[in-house]
Amino acid sequence: MDVERLLEEIKTKLSDVLVEAKIDRPRYASIKVKPEGMVKAATLLKENGFNHPLSVSGVDYPDRGEVEVVYHVSCLDSKSLVALKTALPRGQPSMPSLREIWRGVHFHERETWEMLGVKFEGHPELKRFLLQEDWEEGVYPLRKEFKLKPES
Amino acid sequence: MPIRVAWGIQHPMSGHLTLYLDVDGDIVLNTEADVGYTHRGLEKIAEYRNFIQYVPVIERACDFDASNFALGYVRAVEALMGIEVPERAKYLRVIAAELSRIMSHLYAQALLSMTGGFETMTVWSANDRELILDLLERLSGARVTHTYIIPGGVRADIPKGFKEKAYDVLNYLERRIWDYYKMLFQNKTFQDRTMGVGVLSKQDAIELGITGPNLRASGVDFDVRRDDPYEAYDKLDFEVVVEKEGDSYARALVRFYEIAQSIKIIKQALKDLPEGPIRCKTPPMLPRGETYTRIESGRGELGVYIVGSGTNKPYRLKISAPSFRNLAGLVYLCRDIPMGDIPVIYYSLDILLLDVDR
Amino acid sequence: MNLPISLPTLPNIPGLPPIPLPVLPPPFDVLIEFMQTSEFMEFAVELSLKLLVFPGLAFIMLYAMLAVWGERKLHARIHLRIGPYHVGPIFGLFQLVADGIKLLGKEIVTPERSHKFFYHLAPVLIMSLSMITLAFIPFFPVGPGEYWTIYYSEYSLLIILALFSLRPFIMIMAGWASNNKYTMMGAMRAAFQLLAYEVPLMLSMASVVILAGSFDLAKIVESQANMWFIVPCFLGFIVFFISTMAEICRRPLDIIVAEQEIVFGPWTEYTGMEYGLIMMSEYVDVAIASFLTSILFLGGWHGPGLHPLVWLLIKMGILSMFFMIGRSTWPRLRIDQLLDAGWRKLIPLALVQVFIAIVLVYVLKVIVV
């Protein structure tokens, strides 16, 4: 389904959890929902043909006090992309895992947990992935308070 | 009784990966992948380097396909800034990207034939890859990590004598790959080793997020160069290779035909090269905002999500690397198979751990 | 003392009185007397010539040197490379000598919790097994009914078959004693593979035995004086060639030493000269396989003009080259494909061959035994 029709459908069905929905470029839309509506939005996207997961990223905004998690999915028939975003409170970021809906986000969510501390409930394997096994608990490298030591 | 074998990091054929296998006799019951041996924290480094300084860093994210990775990052930066490069630069970028793609596919073929113990094909493929590396050295000055594509255009124009030398090499390679076809793809032992091994159905491939030649070998007709075109690909004429079986043989065959298609693209680009400048001015700072762009690298679709901060350093850079997505396919496929199939599946999915770890 | 035999004395040194050797109690004095007779001297000289020159130490060293050089050069040329280049007169001929000196200088590492006796015994046994097999092969006739062989037996083919059957035990010994999961799995696969290919080996040898009427390798060659056995036994030749390739674990049938690619199977943990012994035993195995194939199917030492030994070496050299070309040209088969080929495809072919042999000898009476 192409993005214009998708945005119509989202505005009708997800009106209670929708924060923002816009089209950035031809065939590229971005949708921001509240955390409790993520599963509903994801299911709606998958039913409309967006079943090819591309990536899961987390962005740390300390000045806003939130961690934003972005899911990029694409639809292979209409060749379009959707970015599904949500903002989680920075102190306790947790959201239900979307692994049941899109199988391919398994390793992406594991990496986002490891790097940013976002807990995905229902994910069966949240453990160390890219960092070494004896990395300290509670230290998340991609948060802004983790500073890299500057090289000379 | 199953024993747990570490198909491990100190293994001649495992790359930078440990697979913990639960093996019963000869059958692998379950796999667990342990990655992260080459994790360099490239995404964190991006927040500390300005956007020009980051181009060599992103090329090291995977140095067998360096120009394509650089192109992915540079396109994201340019999309954020909203600038468009001159026509000549677009064609030159296409030439560098396609040469890099041939390099990556030849290397993948060399490694896949090594898994069958077929060192002859490994050495032949590596031999011909040297010619492409020489061409890239003429073009950019370095064999492997070129740093040729930068935000705003390309770094230098093509040198004198490059077109003739390129035509020589490409004509030779066009004839030579049919030798590979006879030696490798029509070899009964190789077919026995790879046909029917690691079959990914179309639905599984789409849902797992598999990308690149692996997706096209399972019957999905999708190529970012044709469907979401960038640079000069909408003006060039090429075919997208699709196979239906989804086994390792189909994946190797798709890569093989893509080498032939890349040669066609480079010849057209050299012929149609327009005159003009090779670089345009870029604003000194990255504007605020965010965007996601994608390109087709040798191993699959590379997506870059960049959040600009108003300074010349990105606020957040996320690289969605192709091998990271194909890793889900590896763990999904390595169940209930004989142990001798594991290296075949691993190398036919063309997973190189450098871009899994970044 | 007056004894019925004359005591040996040391040679005459001018200026000194003759010094008699000390008197030894029987039976040593009888033994020393016997060792001075001319028959024993001839026997001893011939035995040492066989053990040390041909087919013994010197021949094995020379063959290994040529085989290593030839294989690496051939392998390299197929790969469009050059191969060994520096050591030796004809561009790398002495590569084996250089490798041997290097391996002698390396430390022999014993894994920590391995069974040390069996661990160090296994490479010695595998090398000895290969070399003992050479003791029973007749190489050329030296007279009517006399052949140049270390031990002449009328059942030499059976003895060689029995020696082939000992191989899986040594591999299991090596794999188990190394205390390593990979080597144990490799040893199990080796046992499967070698067992599976022994049956076609025996059956193809059986067809030759039926045509020749004897288990004696020398008589088998003699009965090929008019027609080489490859003509009626072509299927048997193919089956035998493939089965020996599997028995000596040669590419493309060497999955057990390329366990998940190149972690060397049951021999993973060996270093230094033990590794050297294992490598050498592989080349000695190629020599044995080539000798056996040329004796059983290609007429052994028969050929016009030249000395019989020269003909045997020519045939053996050409067959060794086929083993080496096979290494570069085919990928490896997976273990279950290998076992499938051995049990389900080669045994019926070998049985057909045995049937043809029986028909030719007993029904059509074309070949007289």
C-alpha cells in the first residue's frame, strides 16, 4: 500500500495514540505514536503490506528527557518506507517487543537494549551481543553521558 | 546425546564469528551466534567526528565493499543537507560503486568455493579481483579503502588512460566469468554440495529481513537501484537477476550474474560520461532534522539513519548493515542440518562480520 | 682350548701379537660362525638393500621428495600460480628437505589431558603401517619364480587387505587420545568412511583374483602377460581407484581431514615431526595405491623393451599424477554423500564386475586360470 493511503488509514484507526504523521519524501513517511500504541500501530502496518523490517534505532535526547526508538519497515510491493517512532521516558525506557510481529527485529532489538538500555518486554534473548561479556551492567555506550576518551 | 561444539573463533573457516552448535552425531540441532569480536563502536565515533572526517571511518565498516558503504553514508548526509551533486559526479560514483560491487562478489565466490575445498576457484577469483583492485587504484589511489566518494561529489577526476585500461579489463572479465561458470557452477560436486542446502522460502526471507542477492535468490524481485533509484541508475540500463529456488546454489548464481550486469553498467557509464564539474559546495554544518536513505551495496541493502544537530558532527548515526540483517537468516537456517552444511550456508549468505559488528 | 671351530681374530696390526676375540658361550659361537657363511652374507646384503634402498628408506625419501614437488607444482599451475620456487636445482625440488628440517626444529606439543602413550604412538603407527604394506608387494622378477620383495607370500593380497583394515583403529586412537571434540568427531567419521569403502575394495580385488586364480600378487602379474586386467575388468578398475582414494583419504574424498574445512580431523593436535610423519604417510599411501593399481590392473612390470622395474615405475608415476590432479579439480563431498556413494553406488558396480569375471572364467572359459 502506498504511503498516502496508509496515512489516511492511520489517522482514522490510530487517532488516540497518534502524535504525528507526515510524508518527508515521495514514498517515505514517518509516524510517531505513544508507547502504548506501538503494538497496535505495528500490527496495522503489517496488515497493510509493510512486512520487511529494515532497522531499529534508538536516539538519546537528554534535553527532552526521552529516548526515541525508531522502527524502519518497508513494503516491497509499493517500494515505500515507513519510520515508526515512539518516545520513551529516559529513566525507565521499556516497551513491548515487536518481535512477534516482525521476526527480523530480533537482533536489532537486542543491540538497542545493549547500547541504549531500552528494555523490550517479551524478547527471549536480551543479553550481551556486541560488547564483551564482562562489560559493566547499567552502562549504555550510546547514551550521551558515556564519553569517549579523546585521542591525541 | 548432543555435545556443544564451538565452531569458533580460532577456526580456519569461521571468520570473526563463533557459532555454538549443539551437535548430535552429525546433525546440528541448534545454533547460537556469538558476534562482536570486531566491534569498534563506529556509531559512537560518528558523534565525535565531523561529517567529512567520518568518510574514511565508514569505509572501514566493511573494507571489501568500501565505496558502497561510503556512498550510503554520503547520500544520507546530502539528503539531510538537501544538496544535489553534479551529473559527472553521479556517473563517476556509479563507476566506483559498481567496481566495488564486482570486488565484493568475486571475494564472496572465492570464499564459497573454499568451503568445498575447491581452492582452484578461490585462487582464480582472487586473481581476477586483483585486476579490479588495480583499476580502483588508478582511479582513487588506494586498492581497498578508496575514500573516493565524499559529500558534494567525488574527490578527483578520472586519470588519463583510465578508460582504455578499464575497457581492456572489463572485456577480459566478461569472457573470463564464463570459465567460472563451467568450472564451478557446472561442477557436479559443487552442485551436490550447494543445491537444496539452506533453502529460504520467499515468505521467510521477507519476514526475517534478508536483503540483497539472498532476497533475490528466493524469488523476490526487489533491487534498490531500480526501485528507489539514486545517482545515475535511473538513466542506465540493466537487469535485476532473480532466481526462485532460494538455496545456496541460487544465491551464488545470483551473485555471478550480477557481476556480468555490473560490467554492463560500468561500460555504459564510461560511454555516457557527461562533462562538467565533479564537486559542488556543501554547507559547513549539518542542519537539524533526520532522514533515512538506502542504497544497494554488494552484500545487500545498506540503510543509514542520520539525525543532524546543527553542528558539523552528526547527533546520531545508525548504520543498518546488510550482514546484520542476514545474520538472522543464518541462525534461522542452521537447524537440523548436517554439520558439513554450516560453512556452505554461512558463506552463501555472504555475511562478513565487519559490518555486523561495526 | 681346543674347539671344533676356529675362533675369529682381529686383523693383524704390525708390531702387536695377534689378539683373539673372547670366547662366547653357545649358542653365540655357532651364531657367529653361521653369520660368516656366504649364504647368510648374501641374504643379509640383499635384505639391507631392500630395506634401505628399494623399496625401503631411500626410495621412499626420493619418492616423497618428487611427489611433494610434483604435487605442489601441479596444484599451483592449475591455480595459475608458480609453486615452490627457491629451494633446489629445478625450482624447488628440495622443498621436502627444507620442510623436514623446519619440522624437526619445532616443538612437539602434547595436549594437557591427553592419553600420552596413545597420542604419541598414533603417528608412528600410521607411518609404520604404510611402510609395512610396501613389504609385501613384488616389484620385478629376478629369476624364474623369484621376485624382488621383502617378504614373499602366496597370500600377499590378503595381507595387504588386512593391513588396510587396520587404518580406522589408528585414526580412532589418535582422535580419542587427543582430548578434543573435533578430533573425536573426525575419528568417528574416519571410521565410517574407511569401513564403507573396504567392501568395494575387496570386491574389486575379488574380480581380479577370480581372473588370475591366486591371491599371490606375483602370479596376478604373471597372468597378465597377454592381456592386462583392465580390459575385462574396467568397472573394477574404476571402483578400485575410487576405493583406494577413499581409503587413503585423498581429495576429493578427504572430508575427514578437512573437518568443517581444514581443522585437520583426527590429526588436529599434532605438531612438529609427528605432523611430518603424518604428511609423509600420506605420500607413501599414494605410492602404495599406485603400485597396487598398476599391479592389479595395468599389468605390473610387463612391457616391451625396458627393464621391468622401469615399466612399473612409469605406470606408478602416471597413476600418482592422476591422484594429484584429482586434488585440484574437484570440491570435496560431504560425509553423508561420501557414504552414500560407497554403500549404494560402488558395491553394485563391483558386484557386476565380479559377475562378469565369473562368467568369463567359468562359463565362457575365455580366460584360462
